Amino acid sequence: MSAKWRKFLSYYRPYLKGFIADMFFALVGAATSLVIPLLTRYITGTVLTEGFTGPKNTIVLVSLIMIGLLAVEFGCNYFIAYVGHMVGAKMERDLRNELFTHYQKLSFRFYDNQKVGSLMSRVTNDLFEITELYHHGPEDLMISAIKLVGSFVILWIINFRLALVAILPVPFMVVFATILNRKMKRTFKRNRERIAEINTRMEDSLSGIRVVKSFTGEEAEIHKFSEGNDLFLDSKRDNYRYMAIYHAVLWCITGLITVGVVAFGSDMIGNGTLTLQDLIAFLLYVNNFTEPIRKLVNFTEQFQNGMSGFERFYEMICIEPDIEDAPNASELKDVKGTIDFQDVSFSYGDNPTKEANVLSHLNLHIASGEYVALVGHSGVGKTTICSLIPRFYEPTSGKILIDDTDIQSVTQKSLRRQIGIVQQEVYLFSGTVLENIRYGRPEATLEEVVDAAKRANAHEFIMELPNGYDTDIGQRGVKLSGGQKQRLSIARVFLKNPPILIFDEATSSLDNESERVIQDALEDLAKDRTTLVIAHRLTTIQNAKRILVLSEKGIEESGTHEELLNNHGIYSKLYHSAE
């Protein structure tokens, strides 16, 4: 058995009792449906031949038995519909949890090449079809097998010649279904890819709705969305054409089985080789014979649909995180904040070369508690340096040490607990002010949250909000200004209280007044902590103990603000060009 199939079947294991019960009731329900036509044949073929007045009690008794069997079948169908679906829903929950958890393990490098809408489609559309297969697939196979085999055996017992007429078209149906299934599988997979693209386009457009409206780009967005929607319609057209051929042919064949039985059966009655009562019973069982064939037809469609979804799910689950904890990784504790880059090179490409490296053989020592600023043109590696420290990316060569400990030898969680990051583009989650500040420390008390907000110069504006700390700020904090969102992000780091700080152009997009307030909060936050600052506005880093000027060659200059100005080098040119 392949690894994919072992993975597919593994989701039944936690719910094996419910699944077995579902299969048992499916079996009982299918068997019950086979008995009722036999009782009908008994009444028409045996009881009524003796005259109605004599066997009245027998008819009543048999009718009561049939009602009892219908009650059993009702109970079985209820159990299958409710408990069976709940088993499928629980498996869907497990699949969704596993996929979302897997998403959380994947690194920035993975997300650099992915579209959010496509990832969401795998969690929603694909998983629904998979769980439909998980629940209905085995159940439909069980019911179909019982009815198909059972009804054929009974048909053979009633009249084997007529049974051969009924089964004659079945091999043709199997061959036809096999050929069409292959074509349908391709169209199902294409449908999933197209709906993922639509989700991506929608997510992209709605997330940037303010930009869309400010540039009056509604018509362009509608056009792009319509193009994707039309491509999805084209793939659906192919899908439905195959489905139409598939269903029309197979339903026609099952109808021909009934026609053939009626034609040959009537001829046999004329020849005296078959009784009318047997033909009536035969027709009742033909329905039991053709109905599972139709169900199997639907199952093959469901199977291809579900498996195409599972293949996309399995494809994603099989992606190994490129950043993982070492087997014997330890916890990073009692951090002082010394950082060392030892001969570090890095490239964003999959096949790094010397020419493609963003960093090449970088050596850098940052002392505990030192305030270091990184400046330089875009693309020289400032953000890359700051992303390597918390292991958002891995160096292609070299080592990074914190307090003389290789960061690859410690757990990612313990490493990132020691680092606080304030970025230019603040991301706030949908929810309250309190929930967003507490994000890094959910167990923090209200007093600790308020103290962090005060130190971030955020408490005053928070108290002016409609519900203070319990105010809902909307998705991505849309109800707040840029300066307010930035102060909440700083409060979040104050509450985390890490020994290492990274400020990634934290004030570059703010107005002067907001920048002054936030700069004061950042300076307070940086006291007695190892701090790295990326800044385009050089006026904000004049107090840095050391300023590193980066270029494509690496660290070109190093020194204080005054020292670098007096050198009349790159920093001096950058500073004076910004005046």
C-alpha cells in the first residue's frame, strides 16, 4: 500500500467504532430492503393463489412484518444519515486542523511563493469533497455490494435465464465507466486549481479594497475576476460534458435492463416458462439490482472528486518545513543579548550562487545591550540580517550565535521569545485592543497590559476609544490610524519584554507628530536591550551607539553618527542627500 493510501485511511482510526457502526447499519438496511420484495412475492405468488378469504390472517401478519422491516430500515437510514455524517464532519475537522497546523510550521520562504487564496481553498473547498468521500464512499460501496449481490442471487433463483439478461450489460458499463473516470479526474483537478485562483483574486482584491477605490480600480478588478471566473466556467464545461455523457449512457443502460427483463419475461410467460407473480417479483428486484449500479456510478464521480481534493491536500502536507528544530534542540534561556554573525551568506533563491547572494561571508559582532542601526540602499540585506536572527530564514552558509549559542541548536519558540520585532507594516488581528496587546503573552494581567500601553504612549488614545481596551478594532485594525496601530504593536513588544529588539523601519510611514511620539516609545523600549534598527530617515538613528552602512559588498562603514559624517563616505552622502 502506498504512503498516500496509508495516509488516507489513517483518518478513520480515531472514529473506528462510529465507522463500524455506520457500516453495520448500512448492511442491515440494505439486507432489509432485499427481504420486502420476497414477502411481496410470497403474498402474490403463494397466499393469493389460495383465495383471499382463507389466508386473510396470513396477509395481515406478513404486512405487519413488512411494516416492522420498514421501521428497521428507517432506523438504519437515520443512523447512517446522522452518525455517519458526524463521523465525516469530525474527520473533516481533523483534516482542517492538521492542514492549518502544517501551515503554521512552514517558513517565510514557503509563503514567499504562495497565494493566500489558494491556501485557503485547500482548507475549505477541497476538504469538503474529501470528507464526502470518507463518509459516503464506504457506505455506498457496502449498500451497493449487498443489494447488487443479494438481488442477483435472488434473481438467479427465480429464473437464471432472465438473470443473465439483467447482468449482460454490466461488463460494458464497467469498461465505459473506467474510461470516462480518467477524463473526469483531470477535469476535477483543473476545477480545484481554477477555484483556488478565484479565491486568490478575491482575497487580493478585498484585502486591498481601499487601494482599489482610491485608484478607481473597481472595473479593472471586476475584469480580472471575471477572466478567472470564465476560465473556471470553461473547466466546468468540460467537466459537465463528461458527466453528462457518463450519466446519460449509464442511466440508459440501467433502463435497458428493465426493458429487456419485461420483454424477455413477457415472452417467457407466453411460453409458460415463467409465472406472472415471478415476473412481478423479478421487476421489484431489478430495481434493487439497478439502483446500486446507479449508486456506484455516483460513487465513481464522488471518488474522483474526493481523491483530486485529497491529492492536493496530501501534496501540501508532504511539503517539509525548511526550518525545523534540531532533534536535540535545547531551550534558549537567560539571554544577555550578544549576537554574532560568523561568515554568513544568504540567498533567497533555491540554487544560491555567489552572484545571487544577498549576504556574502558576513561577520558581525553586536554586544549585549548595544544599539545598532543598519542603513543603506534597498536590497543590500538590512531586513535579511534582521530576519536571520529569529530564524525566519536559514543562512545558506555560516553561523549565527546568541550569547555564544548557535541559534540552530535551540528551539525556534524559545529563540523567538527572546526577540521583539516592530515592523513598518503593522499587522493587528481582528478583535479587541486588549487581545492584540496580549497576543504574545495571553496570560498577562490587565494591569500588565495597561502598563505596557502607557510605556508605548498608547494608553491615552485607548481610553478615548468607545470601549477602551475592549474596543473592537476591525480586521487588520482598520478603525485605527497608522500611529495608533504602531503604538499598539510597540505595547505588544513592551508586554513581551524581550532582551533583543528589532525595529524594521518602524516610523518611516508616519507623520512627524506620530513619529516623535513613537520614537520616544521606541527609545524607552530600547533601554538596556540589544537593539537593531533599520531606518531610512537617518535623523532617527543619530543616538545609535553604532551605525552600519551596508552595500552590495557587505558592511562598508561602521561608526557613530559623527564619525561617519566626518569620514565623508557613503553615510555622509546619504545623510546630506536626505536633508
